[in-house]
Amino acid sequence: MKNVGYRNAWAFLDGYRGKEFQGKWPGVNEMFHISVLRFPDHLAFHSFEPEIKLTFAEAEKRIKEIAGYLQSTGFREGDKAAVSGRNSTEWTLAYFSIIYAGGIVVPLDYSLKDNEMERFISFGGVSRLFIDSERIDGVDRDGKLGLVKYSIGHADGYESVDTMSGEYKPLAFRNGSDVAAILFTSGTTGTPKGVMLTHDNLISDCFLTQSILDIRNNDVMYAILPIHHAYAMMAVVYISISCGATVVFGKKLAMSHIIRELKEGKVTVFMAVPMLYNKMIGALMAGVRKKGPVVYSIVRALMVLSGFLKKTFGINIGNRIFHSMLSKLSLDGLRLCISGGGPLPPSTFRMFQELGLDFLQGYGLTEASPVTHLNPSKAFRVESVGKLFPEEEVRIVNPDSDGNGEIWIKGPMVMKGYYHNEEATKEVLTEDGWLNTGDVGHQDKDGYLYLTGRAKNVIITEGGKNVFPEEIEDHFQLFSEIDQVCVVGYMADEALRKEGIRILIRPTDEYRESMKNDEAAIARHMNELVEQVNRDIQHYKRITKVTIVTDKLPMTSTSKIKRSDVMKLYG
């Protein structure tokens, strides 16, 4: 199924084609330079602690100076350099300088241990590394990798992003099929999966996303999720650069920092993961509940009315009547909220809309650069993760009786393949360009996608029913007493090979303290919540085993629970 009729956010490129780039899409560096020509004095990057502000012209000047230094020290087209560290202007300058120098950038998760980072560096053939000063001595400490290291920040004995400078030698027009970035998505064991994304992959996704996502050159976007991850890098950094907006970099995923930086940075577009939005809406509604049942009932009634008027007539009264509520979390200045990186409960989506915020949910995966769907803020469907883009096709393979099947995607954003891993590439990518996402769901006649879960996470019950953990987990996301949940299968009857449904629950520290760490009472209440959910879902999805945990469940840097690691820990 193809889709047409979207906003053409890239029509202006026609005026630069043949002058600044060739082909359908500019290269990554060419896209940046076009924005410099269009918006030289617009603020591009803004960091706190220390405060750094750079316009587009100033940012490109520094990028070229760093790229010139790399070129002068023997860095050649096609060479690979890694970047790792906390979100910052300097991190971003290093990222783009590698591409300006003709290299391939390899963003690495800063939460990796030194030996894990070295493994990816070795496998990826990385010759140089930009990394925060506090970690620079640890990686390749013995020098066996022959790694040339540069500091993001000051570190004695190392060149730093702040001081590197050389004469830049401009490159020829970029070939869109050349690899621009390699992003590692697998764990730290087994053969690494390095997703090869070309210039065309990244730039097409950047502009096709804007067929639905309306970002303006006076917007300020907030990068709080780790920008080594494809989602944050594309949805914030690439998109803001392409249309002359500003990126404000946040370093700590803590509510107190987020609230302060949203206000100080005058942020208008906020992108986060479902967990953060759940916490925000939970905190807002908890504050209303404290004012008593009458006030709570009035507020909820006004929210329902606001949502109805917004959805049906396009009239937004929520941002006025709930202004004081939103201001407590510095959300009153926002024009748009974006959620991605995991499934968002429909109730959270609905409540943010009712409060008067334009709210978008998206879907995608690293192998697709990564965004493939967005839920239009003016034509959203609460249960959907979004609508497919122009030039993209979606196929539902082997659908079941409910229409749910494997989601396959084809389009210019689909990766070139996995780096030095042909076997893994063939498992997910066909010769004619179809990508098996590994997710399960269905698509309606208008191109809206509805997710059921991950194919590899499916639990098959005794009656042959498929149960996806994500469907059940969604029901627990707004219980304020719960910090984390993870639903997995377990062998309920070994002889009959009967699989049951188990949930691991970690209560919040605040709830534990309020219960004076009475484990029996905590367990009783958690089981009551499970029973409440069980009453609301189909019988074959009901949870039959509950495990209460005290330690944090292992998570990725984008706040997704590592299900396989949970299984190893709790069996």
C-alpha cells in the first residue's frame, strides 16, 4: 500500500540541486550547509553547564575546522570514527565533522563498559574516537586497538573538540548510497549488528518525516534522550537542522533538570519516551487528586470536554484552562510533544490531547533510519502509532484471524544492511528492499499502523493464542505505585509444554517508603492491581504468576526494559 497527498517539506531543495548537491537528496553535510545558507544567524545549538550557543554559521565554521584537523592528520574518505558521551553541542560538532571530512560516524552508547565499547570499535574498524574527558583514559587503555582519541571537553594530553583546528578541504558531491553512519543495535554478546545508514537513508527520512511533522524555523527542540540513538538523533537533531530550528541539549534524564531546562531553553517541541510522559501525566493528575474528589471530577470533566472540542472541531481550549497545571512541569510553552521509542498507552495519549497539547506518537526502528510512521496531530487516531510516509510501502505478512501479522516496510529510509554481517542482513532484508521489522500489527485502509507487539516476544498459550507482553504492560503504566513492569512467558506445565503469563513488578521507592517496606502488604497490593488488570483483559491474556522485585530491571539508554536480561536474572 502506498500513500500520497502529504505536505512537501523538501520542495525548496529544487533551488539548490545541481549547485550544492546532486541527485534526489543532499548528503548529510550538504543538508547542513544548505541550512547555513538559509539560516546563517539562527541559533542552531544551545547547551547548559557550560552554556554554549552557536548559530548555524558559527557551528559550521567549527565543524569545518575540526574536519580540517582530521584531514590534516590522515583521516580519509570512508574512514570510521566513533563518538560517545553525554548530549552536548561538542558531541554534535564531532559527529558532523566526521561526515564533513568524508568519514563514517559510529555513535556509541555512553553507558557501555570500556571493554564493550572496545568490542564495537574493533568490529567496526574504527580508527578514531571522540569521547567525554572522564572516560577517555579507560577505552583502549593498553593501546592494542591503536585508537586515536580526542576529548569532548578538556583532558590533559589529548586534543579536544574545543581546540582542534585545520584547513578544511571541501569534498566532491556526495553519493547518496555511501554509508554515512553505522549504529550498533545488538547487545554485547554474539556477532554485533551494525546498521549501515546511507546519506540517502538519513536525509530522505529527515524530510519524509516532515511530511507529517510540522517543525518551523523558530522552534526550539529539546534533546534529552541520548543522541547516539537513531530516534533522538533523527527526530531532534537532523530535523531541527534541516529547517533552521534550535536544539537545546539536556544531559540528565531527571525531572528536576528537565523542568528547569524546558523553561530556560524556551523549548517549544519536546520529544521523549513513553515512560517519561507517563510520569509527567501521573504527577499532574496526582496533584489534582490531592485537591479532593470534587475538584478531580470537575477537572476530568473539563478535560473530556476539551478533548472532544479539539478532536471534533479543532477548537483548543485546553491550553488556556489548564495553563497553570502545565506550567508546574514547564509544559505551558510547548507547541508540540512527540513520543516514540516504545508503545504509549492510549490513555496517556488522550490525556495530553485533552490538556491542550498537540501530541504525536511515532513508530520506527534503527534499520529504517529510524522513523517510518507518525500520528498526525490534527488527524490522530488514539490506538494507532501513526501513518506511513510518502514513498513508503507497508505489507502485513501472514496475518492471523484478527488481521495481525509481521510488519514489513519498503522505502528510501531502509538501511543498506548490517556491517560485515551478511547472514543477519538476509534474515531481515530481501533482495528487493523489503525490511522485516520483527513487529506484529495491522494497518487500516488509510495507512495508519496498529502495533500488537514484538514477534520474538510472543507468548503462545495452551489454547494456541498469541499474547504480546506489550499489550499487557500498557495496562500498568499509569499506576503511580509501580516503577517498572515486565511481562514474560514461563513454563506452567513442563510435561504439557504449557506456557503461562508472568509479570515482574518493581514498586516505586516512594510507595515502598509509604508502606514502611512491609513486603507482605506491598505484595498484597501489587497482586490486587494485577487482579484489577486481569478483570479488564481477555481471559487468555490473564497473568497467572506475579514476582515482586526490589532492584531496578535492566534498561537500555532509551528506557526500554531489556527483556532478555530480565529472563537471565529471574529465570
